[in-house]
Amino acid sequence: METPVTPKSLPLRIHEGLERLATALRADDWVGARAAGVNPTQFAIMASLEGRPGGLSVRDIAQQLGVSQPSATDSIGALERKGYLYKAPAPSDRRSVRIVLTEHGEASLASAHATRSVAESAAGALDRAQQEELLVSLVTMIRHLQESGIIPIQRMCVSCRFFRPYAHQDAAQPHHCTFVDAAFGQQDLRVDCREHETADPSARAATWAEFTRDHTLNPPGI
Ligand code: SF4
């Protein structure tokens, strides 16, 4: 029998906690999907295309969702018939296609987002400092998965070629985005930024080393 004296390992209990959250988030996805008149897989495809005017390839979409290409192709066909997306020739190779959200798809997605609240409600149970810590923990976990090749590169600051961690000595806004040429704080780290451009592997490694270095001992520029 499991007792507080002999609990399961900490990573395993974190796994269990994430599963509980995932169950609630999946239920929330059903609410959003129903509002858009699609199923959760189709809803996830629409969400993956949001903010990507150049669209994604079928392969990219399948990778993002962790499904097979034939399965993604079926869902894309259903969404195309509903008028939520269209296929456009890829600029670099006219023989391949990109999948792009239509205006109707964007509007449906936006109204469906308004019906979902579970993640925001759960995050609201944390104070500001806890939310910031959780954001950094999530970024750390997502980065580990993407650098291990388990999930594709996500559009996070820590993998972006415009990100300069701890470029400033201002504790509230230590980071710098060279795309908008502005400082920003830890709480503003992006997980899915439209302007993201993937840095090369060596730059990503250097950025991560700087991001995770203990700056209280050796602040930048000192
Ligand atoms: S462009 Fe976006 S992802 Fe890249 S550093 Fe700026 S805010 Fe972060």
C-alpha cells in the first residue's frame, strides 16, 4: 500500500498530476471543438495553424499533433470541406502544399477559444510568482522534449534566434527580443510566438546555458 512514507517517485507523481490536468484540458477542448462544429483533432489542427499566415505542411501538422500523416490528411480534408482551411502551393516548391486557415476558420477558432476556461482557471489558483515559476518549468520541460526529438521545435523564446536572455541588468526585465528591440521579463516569455524563428542548434544551446545560469552570483556585464 502506498503511504506518505513510501510515496511513488516525484517524477511519477508529477506525471500523475499532469495526467489529471490533461484530462480536464481534453474536456475543455471538446467544449471548444463543439463550439467550432469540429472534433478535437480537427480543432487541434486549426489551433496549430493559428497565427501562421504561411500555413504548415501536412507533415508539420502531423508532427505537431503526434498523429500519422494519413490521419492528419483525413482531418484536413474534413476541415477543407467545412471551409475552415485551404491548400496553397508552397512558395519554395510549387509541387507541395501548405495548409492555411481561412478567415472563417480564424473567426470560428477565436469564438471557440472564448468558451474554454479550464487552463486559465487552474492557473488562476496560483499567485503571480507561482505562475511565473510554472511558466519557466513548462518551458524547461517542453524544451527537453523538443531537444530530445520527441516533439517538434515549438515557437518559444528559448529556441528563437531573436532571444537574448539576461541582456539587461534590470531584474524585472532582464531579457531582450531583437525582433521588436525591447526588453521583457520572465513572465513575458512566449510559448507560441508568431514572430519566432528557430535558432540553429549551437545558438539554442548557448542561449539555454545563459538562460539557466545563476545570474544572482554573476550578473551580466560584471
Ligand atoms: S520573436 Fe517572439 S519568440 Fe522570438 S524572442 Fe521575440 S518574443 Fe520571443
